Amino acid sequence: MPYDPATSEPRWQAAWDEAGSFRAVRDERPKYYVLEMFPYPSGRIHMGHVRNYTMGDVVARFKRAQGFSVLHPMGWDAFGMPAENAAMESGGHPRDWTYANIATMKEQLKPLGLSLDWSREFATCDDDYVAQQQALFLDMLEAGLVTRKQATVNWDPVDMTVLANEQVIDGKGWRSNAPVERRELTQWFFRISDYSDELLEALDGLEGWPEKVRLMQANWIGRSRGLQFRFDTVGAPEGFETIEVYTTRPDTLLGANFVAISPDHPLAKKLAEGDPRLIAFAEEARKTGTSEEAIETGEKLGLDTGLKVRHPLDPSWELPVWVANFVLMDYGTGALFGSPGHDQRDHDFSRKYGLPIRATFGELGMDTAAADALVADGPFVPPKTDRVTYVRGFAGPTEMTGGDAVDHAIAFAEKQGWGEGVTKYRLRDWGISRQRYWGCPIPVVHCHACGTVPEARERLPVLLPLDVSFDRAGNPLDRHPTWAATTCPRCGADARRETDTMDTFVDSSWYYARFTAPHAATPTDPAEADYWMNVDQYIGGIEHAILHLLYSRFFARAMVKTGHLPESASEPFDALFTQGMVTHEIYLTRDERGRPVYHLPESVTDGRLADGTAVEVIPSAKMSKSKKNVVDPVDIVTRLGADTARWFMLSDSPPERDVEWTAAGAEAANRFLARVWRLADEAKEGGDDPELIRAAHRAIAEVTKTIEGFAFNRAVAKIYELANTVSRSNAGGEARREVLRIMARLMAPMVPHLAEEVWAKAGGEGLVVDAPWPEADPALLADDDVTLPVQVNGKRRGEVRVPKTMSPAEIEAMVLADDSVGRFLDGRTPKKVVVVPGRIVNVVV
RNA sequence: GCGGGCGUGGUGGAACGGUAGACACAAGCGACUUAAAAUCGCUAGGGCUGAGCCCGUGCGGGUUCGAGUCCCGCCGCCCGCACCA
């Protein structure tokens, strides 16, 4: 009988279903919660999903076999812009579009045979999830975790709508193509910046997280120690006697050559009143998008206001005040001083506008002239830990590190009373207001008499109206004829609902907690949360390293504060793994104008189209519909089976790196699985093979270790080795079946359907999904002799085989007596012999 | 621009600071077959007058008995930059 996943895979899935194998239950076993980042229901699953969920499934099944009670749920991150865009483009309703997509994707996911507890499934757009999230919001409001303030948004003046950063392309609206403007709106915020210090400090405890993610978060939070002080202005309008600035490099104060303020700074607005040049400049400056990227990469522009400030260290020294487009009102004080000798941006700006550039410090031992020469063409920015010579220092010794110089400068300013040392954070409060329809309504009412009033709990949930249209731009909630009309929960007078909905990051900031009790009438059930939290292993893309994970860490703390999670769940994810993308070659030809024409993988054979035209190949590109380099998992599963797709996703590439999908690789994975199937199918007669059983136990040890270390590609390689050993072995009968049963259990987390087949054929009892993980017998792993490579001056020249127990001195004597080593000594006496027991011998001459 | 990461044969990759290239793909050769597919076996980093030697982990330096691995400086690619999810 040939290997036929199309018939066997559904059979085993039905068997698991019937046995309720993946229902998460609280019992006497230790619990293990494995979670993969839930998908956005875009319409179809893609290979990235297959990879992500296969990895999670390997962990879930492995832990299950190791005797854990496993929680492995699935849901849908279902609010968001694409649903509204679809409604705008092809009519229909975002809700229908979303639920239809969920149905399709669930259909597509099921045949993968993932060990998911589908009874816990939910979508964040479910009325119930909305209700619980609104309850959470009200709790957070009461707990003082919510605030309202002004924020800057991208405004499309033609479509009269707020744009997301990704909808701003080169400073223009994606649909209208009109230049985008920055606008101030009053918005709802979560006070995440109150937790800056805690979120930073707690990173140290996240030992199960990749170091790079912890570093990125630390840099994002951006704690800095600096000096805050005021420049006295000369002849400024009344009320602007000083300009407040914050700097992390007060040690460079004597290199200052200008002060720059934001176009939105109150002083800039005041000065603009009588100055058309300034008005025009500010208008132009506001035409950059709001993203930091756009501002930092855009051209740095400035305008001299003509106003001067006095240098705090020398009142006779006056610095010009410029308005600059790269200074944002949202950051710090909205004003800064330029230090061109030691900052790239200030250097560029100074060169562009012909401002003098002076060094504050130079390399050790430099004098003033040498230091000035050093920074003439580019800034000198050594690490703050390097010792440098201050040629224009004003506090502390001449030679010191930048870090020490900052401390001296702060102490000096404080002593003289013109500035204060301040700790600041880069992290800003989390703006959650969205002027969009397809999101969770913010449960708040605006009353003429009472102001902003939380919605009454008994009137929750505030659900979205269904009778909306998307034929016009703008927020359908805002223009709905009746929806916003309500009464004030406090005074009963006519009032208007908040029409902003929540950022979808809110939805994904607590779904992991909801999975512990998805049907509870409160956001969580304390007993369930207490049992299942924390997530033992979280798996998802590195692109979420900062925002989603930081927001989730904040939200967990907010849920602890509001009594929805136990204190121990403040850090919700014990371990994090970030997996790479699935890529595929892009095939293209050129049209008569040289523009690329993309071709689907299935229309390309051996680098040519059906008509023989050769195609250009771009390797390892992110899968994207527009580039036509997308492989549909459904096709693969239909043609080759779920196990093949899973096996291929796990082989070859390390999970944290990108993997390239190749048809040849998929075929090869399928061939291997068919070979394993045949190995199990042939009932070979024969005797024992001690080497085979040793190989099997070595494989147990290796596969266990590699799965634990998330090195699935190496686990796969070990299973290949074991299969090769089985093929070559003459063992038969029960001796062979025993090894096949070991192999079935080792493969079960990765290719669970085939593993059931092998298990059954090899006489395994019950389902392999219920079989305990095999344990390696230490007696079978030991090897008495080792082969030691022998180097002469670091180059490998031979090897010796010695008993493991041999002493270094004996090994040294043996090596020196060895001919193959002697040849390279040329009669010279070894200066030194390095013997690393069990590893290597190096003879130095 | 700023922050983070990655870079090893034709390809994906393996390698506690200790034999670079495990395992696989593609390729070539052979067996089986009327033939092909499938399957099985063998070869395989590059170079040189084959057992041997030299060179080789993006580039340039450094530390070390020994560096793909650690340090410094470049180059290239990827991720993030707060309203994509």
C-alpha cells in the first residue's frame, strides 16, 4: 500500500477529535500554555501561518507527550483596516467580510492537524469580546490608567480623513494623492509611560526571551539621564522670557551653535503671527507625515527666527534661535540646542546653513585646534564609555569619559542653579483612539453638562451599528444618523457617544488572558487565569518585538491592577520565540518598456515559461501577492499532505531565520515521509542489531535536546540519520519494531499523522498522541573511546583514538610519539602541548 | 536617519572558542527497467602534476595554542520606528 496522506490524515484527525485529545483540562498534571500569535483573518492562510502554527504544534505535542496538561488555543485578531478597505472597494460589510474570512481560514487550518483546542476559539470582533474589553477599559479608566490629550495625526485634506502611517506615501495620501497635513486631535491614551521604569527594569527577569528583543524594548523605552535648563531669550515677545530645553549631552554645551524649536512650539506660533515667512515655513514643515521615520529621513529644514538666546555659561554669548522641521512638540520640551561637533544631524544642519562648528572634546591628548579639525568634516561621536580630552569643557577634569562628563555637567548646573538633572523616557503614552468604524467602540459618552462620562456598566456592550456605508471617506460612526445619540449615564440628559474606536493593538494585548476562560462573563475567570497563566511559550514574528509585546506587558500589569490577573502574571509571557518569514523566489520577465511582469511559480519550469522565455529570478523574497511569489498551503496539503508541509517547514532552516519555500524541497520532504512509511510497512524478519538500538537512543537524546532548544531543523536531521540507520540495518522482528516505535514517537510532534501510521504498524498500543515521550537509556549512549583530532600550530594534521579515561599526560606522550605528528615537527621541540580532554590536541612548535 | 539582527559549498543549512561543510536539495555516475518514473547505491567546497599540499565561513584588522564563533571598523540584506497587523 503506498503512502497516501489524503486518506490517512483525515482519519487520524477524526480519531483525535473523537478522543478529545486536545481539549485543555485542569487536572493533576503540570500545565503548559503554548501560544502562537493569532492571525489576522485576511482571507486565506499563507505559508507563514503554516510555519508559525507548526512550530507551536511541535511544542504543544512534545509537552503533551512529556506529561503536561497543555493549553494550545486559536483565535482571530479580527478588527482592523483591511475589512474597511474591502468594504470600500467591493461593497459589502466589514463584519460579513471578516466572518467569511474566518470561516475560510478555519477550513484551511483544520487539515493541518494542529493540536488546537478549538472549543476556546473566539474573534476579537465578537460581541462578547467587545463587551469584556469595554469592561476592562472602564476598569482601567477608574484605576487612573486612561487619559485624554492632544495628539498629532496624519490628515488627508481631500478625503477629509485621518490616515494611518502606511497610508501616507511620500507625504501624500494613498487614495487622494494630496499632500498630508499634521493635525492636532484630542485622543484617548493609556498611561503606559507611568510604567516606563517598571517595564524597563522587568526586562532583566525575562530570561526566556531573546536578548535582541529585550534590547530593542530597552532602547525603545529609552531611559536617559540629562540636563533640563532654560535659555534666556533676548527681546522675545512677552511670556517667552526663556526657552526650556532638555539634553542628554550637557557636556557639549560649549559647542552649542544654535537653538532649534518645533514649528508647533508656542514661541514659534507667537513669532509667526507677524511673519509670513514663518507661517509658510511652518505650513511646509507640517506637510511631513507623523512617523518618526518620515521626519528623520526627510530633508532637515530650518528657518532663522532672528531671535537670540544667551548662553547659560556666558551671558555675552548669543545663539540664534531657529525653527526646524525635525524638532517635534511631542518629544521632550519641543526645543533643543545644536551640538554639531558630536551629533550627525546637528552637523548636517550646521553645514547646510553655514553655522560654525566647534568641538567640545577630541581624542585623548588633542588640543583645541586638533579637535576642531577632527569635527570639521563630520561629528566625533565615540561611545560614552571612551575617555576623551575636553577642549571646551566646563566641569570635571580635562580627560574623562563622556558619561562622567555628563554627570559633572549636571552637577555643575545644579550647583550654579541654572539647570536640573532629569531622567526622561523616550516611551510615550499609548494613543488608542482611531477615527474608524471597524474596531471596539470606546465606551464613553460626551455630555454637555457632565463632560466626558464613562458608559454605565449595565449598558455595555456598546456595539457597532450594522447599517453603515463605506461609499464615502471618513468615519462612518461619526456620520451615522442615530448611533451616537444617547443619554448621559450620569444626568440622563441627551448626550453623544464617543465615536472613536480602539487601536487593534488593544485587542491583541489581552487575548492570551481571555483564552484561559473564553466564555467567562467577566474578562477573566480568576481561578482559570491563576491555573493557566503565564503563557509558557509564546511564538510569533520578530516584527512584533516592540509594540505588541510592550503593550501586552503593560496590559498584563493593568489587568493585575484591576484584579483580572494574579500578580504573578504581570509578565504574561515566560518564554518568547521569534520565527523567521517564509520566502520564495520571484520570477519575472520585462515588458517592452522594461517594466517587470511577474509570473506564478507553477508557470515556471527550469527557469523558463511554457513558451521557452527565460525568467529573471530574485531569490528569498517575502511572499507577496503582487509579486506572484505566493505558495498556497491549501494546494500543498491537497497534493502532498499536511505532514509534508509541516516537515518541510521544520527542515533545513533554523526556525528563527527565514526559510525559502522550494517545490523541490517540498517534493523531497514528501519522498522522505513516503520512505518512512515503507520502512514501517515492510515486516522484515531477522534478529537484533545492537548498533541500531544504540542509534535510536542517541536519536532520542538528540531530538529531545534539539526540540527543547527550538532547533527543529537539527531534530529533523537526526531523524533522517535514524531513518538511514534503520534502512541499512539487518535487524528484524520485534527489535526493528521497537526502533520504529521510538521513531514514531520522535516524529509525532512534527508529522503527527504519519507517526500514528508508523506507531500502529510497529505494534504500538493506542494512539501515539497519547504515548509518553521516549527516554534515552544512558547506558546505550556511552562510548568508551574517542577520536581526538591532532593539530600542529592550529592546523589539523592527524587524529588519535584513545579511551575516554586516558589522562592528558598519557595523551600528550602518545601524540608526540605518533608518526603523523612527528612529520610536521621537522625535528623541532614542541613549545607547548594543549590537550583538551575529549575534544582536541594542539602541538605548538 | 535612529535602534536591533543576519551574512558558511551551486542551494537550505551543521559546527559548548576545539576535525568547517552534519543532514538535506540540486547535480553527476551506476544498479533495477524494453524505456521512463519511482526506488536503491556511489561521488561531490575550490585549486594544484590524485595518497599529499595550498586556499577557503561578506570585506579589512585584532585577541587566542586555536576564531564561522570573541573584539574593532567597513559592506550588503532583513526587521522596527509609536494609526499595517
